[in-house]
Amino acid sequence: MVIRRPVQCALGLSDRRRRHGLDARIVCYLCNAADESCDHLLFECSFTQRVWDGILAPMRLDKPSTTGCGSVLEWRRCLRELWPASVRRGGDSLFTLVTWQVWKERNARCFQGETSTVNYVVSSIRSGAGEWVRAGARALGCIIRE
Ligand SMILES: [Zn+2]
């Protein structure tokens, strides 16, 4: 029997810091247009959505609307369901890479005051995907063309 517990976002975002009474910037570092939260940063943010567009368009893969998705995990589930079964395993790796790079971009803006463009972040994800493929991520290699 497998017991599944809901996975909670444990990133050190402003919503979490505020809950603990710490000083925190409220507005998203990526879009400057909405309150920052885990769900906003990882799937609702316009910057993140443009990154996904830049990644998925060349692969001719769709992404779901953010409307109606209550969490990043639900959005990820919708993303998987939209894709053909043949790309889902590679898509899981891709999801991790995109999420990681968005998180790094957020932290670069927060802690170093450095800002990259959507195109730069997309390029970094493609570069990272290439490294993962060379390291043996065959499923990712099926969907990413270097
Ligand atoms: Zn945002």
C-alpha cells in the first residue's frame, strides 16, 4: 500500500517568510506584477509562462492554461496529460529543469540584483538539458534536440 501525502512547496519565498513574521518583499521578482508565492513563481507568473513558451514551442508541445489550476503540482499534472505518452518521462526532467532555472533566476534577482531575459533563461535550460542528455538522461534526449 502506497500512502501519498500532499507535497507542499517549501521554497523560501516571501509568502512563507511573511507567515513566520520575517521581513519580505511581497511582489514577484520576475514580473513585478503579482504577489510572490510558490504557485505564482513556478507556473502562474507571466515570466515563467514565457519561459515555458520558449521551451515548448520548438518542440510543438502544448501547455495548459493556468486558469483553474490550484497549484503548481496540479498544473504539472495537466501538463503531462496534454503531452503524448512518449514524451512524458522526458517531460518530467524538463519540468525539473525549467523549475530549477526559474528558481535560480528569481534568486539572482533577489540576492545579486542580476536580471536575465526570458531568452537567456530558455537558453540556459536548453544548455542544461543538453548536459543531462550527455550524462544519460535518454528520455529527455527524446524530446530535446541539441
Ligand atoms: Zn511573477
